[in-house]
Amino acid sequence: MKPEDFNQTREAQNELVLKQANLGIKRFFNLDEAAYQDGALPRKTKELLGLVSSAVLRCDDCIRYHLGRCFEEGVSTEELGEALNIALIVGGSIVIPHFRRAMVYWQDLQDGAQKPSK
Amino acid sequence: MKPEDFNQTREAQNELVLKQANLGIKRFFNLDEAAYQDGALPRKTKELLGLVSSAVLRCDDCIRYHLGRCFEEGVSTEELGEALNIALIVGGSIVIPHFRRAMVYWQDLQDGAQKPSK
Amino acid sequence: MKPEDFNQTREAQNELVLKQANLGIKRFFNLDEAAYQDGALPRKTKELLGLVSSAVLRCDDCIRYHLGRCFEEGVSTEELGEALNIALIVGGSIVIPHFRRAMVYWQDLQDGAQKPSK
Amino acid sequence: MKPEDFNQTREAQNELVLKQANLGIKRFFNLDEAAYQDGALPRKTKELLGLVSSAVLRCDDCIRYHLGRCFEEGVSTEELGEALNIALIVGGSIVIPHFRRAMVYWQDLQDGAQKPSK
Amino acid sequence: MKPEDFNQTREAQNELVLKQANLGIKRFFNLDEAAYQDGALPRKTKELLGLVSSAVLRCDDCIRYHLGRCFEEGVSTEELGEALNIALIVGGSIVIPHFRRAMVYWQDLQDGAQKPSK
Amino acid sequence: MKPEDFNQTREAQNELVLKQANLGIKRFFNLDEAAYQDGALPRKTKELLGLVSSAVLRCDDCIRYHLGRCFEEGVSTEELGEALNIALIVGGSIVIPHFRRAMVYWQDLQDGAQKPSK
């Protein structure tokens, strides 16, 4: 799945979902967003924490979201590789299919950034 | 995935699978079905238990199946929201992508029920 | 672990923890509590949802907490058995050790209620 | 936890639990036992399957139970090591604490077999 | 997903991934492969261990990979059924959707082997 | 469990385990250690990644180990709180009992550092 498609589907679903959501769910979504703001730890570190958590719990959509955010925060491919190495070691070979898809998505993010804006 | 497509694929696969299954597997399928029958707890509560378990364990197909059954048992959108709120709190943000797909599927179930039968 | 010991340890740890916790963590604890209040679904059903989620995710402390709450809400042993049957079917035999400890704890809750108050 | 203590606690709890269990739960316990009987695959292979499943799902009691059964089926320490190596690779370093306890328990099983019977 | 498509995608992604991977990741891939070589336990048993681990951890791609390897090692449909029965019992009904897809894939592997080579 | 007791038990078990371990297991232990060395990401960040992974996967021993390492790397209580907030949000309330034990252990680490050396 390409970054544009992922982001578009995610936003459309979020809109549909939050229109119907009860107060508890809305507050949970807010807490989720607040957890990754700058604080004692910088956003970049927090996005890596979100990414590695998502990887060991093996959720492709969560991985894609945090890869997008890591890319925006300027994480390098070398830093990403070291973070995902930890995810593979902690979570085991069951993480490998998600790791493969993550690296393809990361490549897409890099390719997208090199395209001239229309 | 639309409810009709999900149900059709599920039934076709079940047929193929149970043709080859050994006795242990067939009995397990029977126990699975029996667990949701009316008893001291009504079926509606049991389907909510099945739904929330499926959500925290993050299995889209299991969520879809129990959403379909909850819909048949007359679960309201407000009741569903409170049950899924518990799933989000217990299971965390890693459940969110499944929650999003669940709400889209629930919308499809409602839309399908409003269509005039041909 | 006996209900009194569990409750005492849990409260002592919660106190220590919330003294140091940041705002995000405190809000998460509040959301957690709010999710089980009466609403479209009664508290009793919500506690059963919390219990079965905790069982399939195999967290003994969470199971104990929700067993205590189910007991307070008047869940019968027969209702509990049907809920935990669903947890066993959904979560598999890996849940059995937790199921065993849950039933011992439930027995302790019942025994405790029959003791004359000092 | 020593093998004798584990076995004794497990049997005492099973007795308490099955006295109160509904039909669904009793049948599930029976299916669980039946799954490991000799068939197209020998019991020894099936116990290794149960052990490795328990290890990647990280359930100490399940690991202990299957270690005891593997020992009875004559699994060698070398075979055990290769099976648990697969569990470590598939499940990752999060399995290591369970692996450590498993090896201590296996040592206890071996020591117990060498003691002269009283 | 058909076996040919799965294998092709997997190999293409592996190539992309290992070109960029750091030493730790490459070594982990090597350890993963080494764990299934003949030893005290034969490869066939090890592939069944990999399959059942993948099933209880519910990773479709891992299941497909080990089904392909089991097929190459001459695992019979009856042996496969007994192994997957253990996976269902240990892992519960949450494994069923993966079990269904596994049996469809196994059918495809068998059908593919009966086709005359072009 | 106090830090001294945890470290002592862990080391004693590691010694017993690695004496019997096959080459694959030994190499896996080495890869595990190598993954947390300084590189493009500093050790401190890597230990936080290990900690949060361990928290969402809910392994008390792994959490204790990484808490000890975080303490050695100079992680502040505020930084720890933000990292564990992410673990709670990603992993949900099922993480809370582990979070409570983590904070007690962290307190023990701090108390231990303030004791005059004998």
C-alpha cells in the first residue's frame, strides 16, 4: 500500500468513526495523539517508540503510520534499521513479514519525497 | 470487505475445510458454536463477549463475524460503541485500525438492512 | 493470591504510581475507570467484557480485578462459567492456567462473603 | 517451581475447577487431551508442538506441563534445545525469561529421575 | 494468495530488504534459516514446529511459508491436520480464520503439484 | 522483586542455560546483546525501545532488565514516564499491572543508588 493511499483511507475512516464515537473513544484518540508530543523526550524518539511497539505487536497500519511520522521527523535509514533490528530481536521472526512490508513502505516514502512537486 | 462478500467467502472456506478436517477439529468447531447459545447469559451478551475478545486479539475476520451476529441480535450502535470503547481501553491504540474497519463494516450492515429486498 | 491481599497490594501500588504519573497516564487511568460505568450497557455486562478480554489476553491481575467487580455486581457462578467458556474457546488452552487460578479466586470471593463480619 | 509442586497444584486446581465447570468447558478439556494422542504424528512430536506453541505464547505453566510430558516421551536434551531454539527465533528475546525457567525445570526433571526411589 | 504469488512477492521483498539491512538483521535472517536444518530433530518435525508456532501467533505469511516447506518435506494431509488441530486447541478460535486460509493454501499446493510441468 | 535479587537470579539462570545451549541459541543471545550497542541511535534510546517493547508485550523480567539498563544510561523519571505513557496507550490497560510493578522497581533502583556503599 502506497503512502498516499494509506493516508487517504486512514483519514476517511477516522472521519466516519469519530462522527459516531462516544466521549470515551474521542478522549482515547486525543490521549493517543498527546502521547507523542515533544516533552522530556523529543517527538522523534517517541515516534521510534511507537514504531517499535507497533512492530513487535505486528500491526501493519500502525507501522505505516509511525513510519510516515518518523520520516517527517527526519529519522535516517540507518537509525530506522537499528530500531527495527531491536523489534526483530525482541519480537522474533514472526515480525519479519511486517518488517519486509515496512521497508517497502519506507522506500515509497523516500521515492515520494524525491518527486518534483506538481 | 462488504458483509455479503465476507459471509460468502467464510462459508465457502468452512465447507472446504470441514470436508478434510479430522474429528478433533470438527468437535472444536462445534464447541465454538455451542459457546454462544442462550444460557444463563443471553446470546446478545455472549456475542458482545465474542466481539470484544476478537477486538483485543485483533482478528478482523472474527470481528466481522461477531459484528454480523451482534447486528442480528439487535445490538444498538450506542451499545456497540460502549463495548468497543472497552476493547480500545483494554487493548490500546494498536486496536484502532481494527476499530476503524469495524465501524465501516457496521455502517455497511446498517446500510444493507435499509435496502429494499429485491 | 487471596482477594484481600490482591486489593491491598493493588491499592498501595496505585497510590505510589499515581503520585509520580504524568498527566497522560492519569488521564488514561480515568478513561479506564469511566469505560465501565453504567450506560447503554449495564455495568455488569461491562465487567464481563473486561473479564473476558483480560482472560484472552492472559493477565492474572486484570482477571482478579474484574472477578472482584463481577462478584460485586452479582454475577452468578453459572454466568461466570459461560463467560469463561467463551474466553477458553476464543483464547484456547493457553488460557487454562489463568482459568484455573480464576476459579480458585472466585471460590475465595464466595468464601469471604460467607464469613461473619468481625 | 519444582515438578512435584507444579504437578500437585495443577491437579488440585483441575479437580476444583472441573467440579464446577459447565459442559462446554469439560468438553474443551477433553479435546485438549485428545489432541496429543498418538495418530499420524507420534505423541512425542505432538508434545514438542505443544511445548513450542506454549513457549512462543509465553505461558510458564503450559511450558512446564509439556516439558514434563516431553520428558516422559523420552525427548533428549539435544532435541529439546533444537525445539526451543525455534521457539526463540520465532518468538524473539521476549521468550528468553521463559526459556531460562524452562531449562531450570528440565534440569529438575532430570535430577528427579536420577534420585533413588524411597 | 496462490503459492507462486506468495513466493515471488516474498523473494522480491527479501532482496530489497537485505540490500539495506544492517549486520544484525542479516545475522538474524541467517539464524532463522539455520534453526530449521536437520539435526537431532529432522527438518520435517522442525517445519511442523515452525508452522504451529506461526499458527498460534496468527501470521498468515509465516503460515504460508511453513506450509510450503512442509509440503516439500512430504508432510501428509493427515499429519498436517493433527498439527493444526493442536494449533487450534492451544490458540483457540481466534486461529480459525488463519486455519481456513491455511487449508485453502494447502489445497493450492497439492493442486500445483499435480499440474503437468510446462 | 528487588533489583539485586532479579540480577542474581538472572545471572545464575543464564549461566546454567548457556552451558547447555546449542550454537543457535548462543548466537541469538549474542545478537540480542549486540542490538543495544551504540550506533546511529545511542544506547539510551535503544534501551527505551527495549523497555517499551517489553512493556507492550507484557514481560515483567524483560521490563526489569531494561529498567536497570535505562537507569544506568541516566534516563530521568520524567523521560521514563513519557516512554511508559506510550506503552500504556499502545498496549492498553492490560499493561497497567506491569506498569505498576515497573514503577515500584524503578523506585527500588533509585533507593538503591542513594544507599551509601558499604
